[in-house]
Amino acid sequence: MLLPPNYRIIFLNYFLRRPYMIHRLITTWNKTNLMKRIAIGIVLGVVLALVFPKATGIGLLGEFFVGGLRAIAPLLVFALVANALSQHQKGTETNMKKVIVLYLLGTFAAAFVAVLINYIFPITITLTGKAAEGSSPNGIGEVISNLLLKIVDNPVNALQQANYIGILSWATVFGIAMREASEHSKDLLQTLADITSKIVEWIINLAPFGILGLVFTTIAGQGLSALSNYGILLVVLVGTMAFVALVINPLIVFFMIRKNPYPLVFKCLRVSGVTAFFTRSSAANIPVNMRLCEELGLNPDTYSVSIPLGSTINMAGAAVTINILTLAAANTLHIQVDFGTALILSVVAAISACGASGVAGGSLLLIPVACSLFGITNDLAMQVVSVGFIIGVIQDSCETALNSSTDVLFTAVAEMSSWPKEKRY
């Protein structure tokens, strides 16, 4: 049935003459659970991409949303960390040691699982075509050196460039120094943190529209046809990340809190993982994780530091990507990898993954560091990186979802392990 040419005018007039209907629609929308609204956004994004693939303006919704999160996240981290440390009382438990140990343990465990998966499902890739453009670190030493230099970055530049290691270091210095300041000065810092948090809340409420735009852009622009030749590699990569998220992480959680870990695991995946999957940015997902920690009743002194720290060093997904693609290259070149070498690779991948956020291109451009263990030339290693970019639509989304959801999970577990058993999640 064809619609009349002026159907848009008729439709608008119908609603404009009934403002109570618009008000009721907005009220109902605002009262609906955020995850349900996000689900609606996902469905609409898929439908619009299939029906109107050339309506590129829809994708601007996603760009605005991610841009807003990225813009506010550095200020949020600085304000919350500085405020938390300035208000901190001596003797208060923050559980940061536990959180850092869990971050490192989780990243190494993910790297080791990727090695074991390679022995069970060895895969190969086609190393042809032009190498990916970009430069990778010359070794682990350079990765560590870059991270150390970021600690003493200019504080203004750190905020401008979203250098979270630098932001954390300067926020820590400011926060500790503010402990000696007057209560009025501390109140001003508290006000800044509250205002920033309120702005973040407004941005997060726009998530359904932002994710609608992100889904539209992904499906309309990329599609799934480009991934068909790399289906097996994708299955192994995504399957390994799923195994880490649904088996390894729950085992760590159970060991810490001695209760069924899955309610907490699924909540972190549902709230943090889903959003991170579409934003494909751990940094942009920091406000989402902060809000989830608040919902879980965690200590702000802990999560205001551990969440941004996790976005830079808690990289289980990156460790999986580095190991799977490196070992696929080794298999393709018929390089025999003994278990001892594979174990060393796990350590290298875990350390390299911790620096993934400090390298343009993330985990993919750290693959040559791992490939160097097997004498694979940089030209071939960069071809492996090219393969990673081809499947990056799904690989990067799953990697970010695992990384970001684990930030909240381990932060929560570190604190809940010291709670009375009946109060644990």
C-alpha cells in the first residue's frame, strides 16, 4: 500500500495536536529500564541498516554518543580519583592490591587459555597481500618504557589526549596533596566530581540512540561478507574469549567469594559488556562501569581508581587476540611451538596486553612483539596484523566487551571477598 505524498505532514500534525501523547511517550521511555531501551536501539539499528543502508546520517548518533563519553571520561577520572583520595581517611580499606593482582592474574590466565586452545584447535591464516600500515613497538621494553613515560606526561596534555595513566598519576598527586587543604577546598572538589557524574548520567541515558547509530554504521558499512573467509579464525577467537568470560573468570570469582559467581558475572556482561561491545572503547565505557559499581554498592575510593586503571592494564581480550593470531602465524609457517615456549609467550602476551591501550591500533599492533619470539619477520607479522584488521569489526568488539566487563567484575570481587558471606552478591 502506497502512502500519500504528504504522509509525513499528516503524521506530524497528528502528534503535534496531541502533545499529551508525546509527553506520555517520553515519560514511558524514561521509565523503561536502560537495558530494555538499549535492546530497542539495537533492533532499530539493525532494521534501519537493512532498510535504509545509505542513510548515513543515522550513524552520527553513534559518533555523538561515543564522542560524548570519550570527552567526559578523562575529566570524570581525574575528578573522581582526586576527590576520592582527598577524602580518604587513614586506615580505610580500598582493596587496590587485590584488584591489581586479579587484573594481572586474569590477563595471564586468558593468555594461557589461548595457548591451550591453539593445541586443541590449531588454525592457519593466509599471509598474502600488502602488510598493514602502522608501526609496532620494538619489544616489551619499549611498551613498558612508553607506559612509564606516560606517568609523567603534562597533566593538561594527559587530559587532552586521554592518557589515562598520566591522568591517574596526576589525580593521585593532586588528591593526596588536597588532604592537607581546607574543608572548603575539598567541598569544591566534591562538587566538581558530583557535577561531572551528573553529566555522565545524562550521556548514558542517550545510550539507546548512540548504540542505534553504532549498530547501523557497523551493519550498513561493513556487513558480514568480509568476514566469511576468516570464519574459523573468528570462531576460535570469539570462542576463546567466551570461555574466559564464562569459565575462567567465574572460577576466579568463586575462589574469591565462595558463592555462585554467575549472577555477578552475567550482570557485568549484560551492563558493561554489551555497551563496550558497541562502543569498542574501554575508555569510553569508563562512565558505564563507574555507574555499575555504584549500583553494586562498592566503595568509591576503590572503583574510582580501579576502573580507569583497569581500562589500561586489564586486557584479557587483548592477550587472547595476541596469542591466537601469533600462534596462527606460527602454524602457517610450520614453526613448532613447544609448551615451554608457549608458556613464555603467555607471559609476553600478558605484559604486552597491559600496554595495549598505550599503542595506536591496540592489541593488533602488539602482535609483532609476540611474533618476534618465533623469529617471524616484521613484514610477515604486519600481514598478521592486516588479518586482524579485516576481522576487527567483531574481534575488537568482543575483546573490548571482555576487557571492560572484567574491570567491574574484579573490582567487585576484590571488595566482596571481605564482606560477610550473607551480604555477597
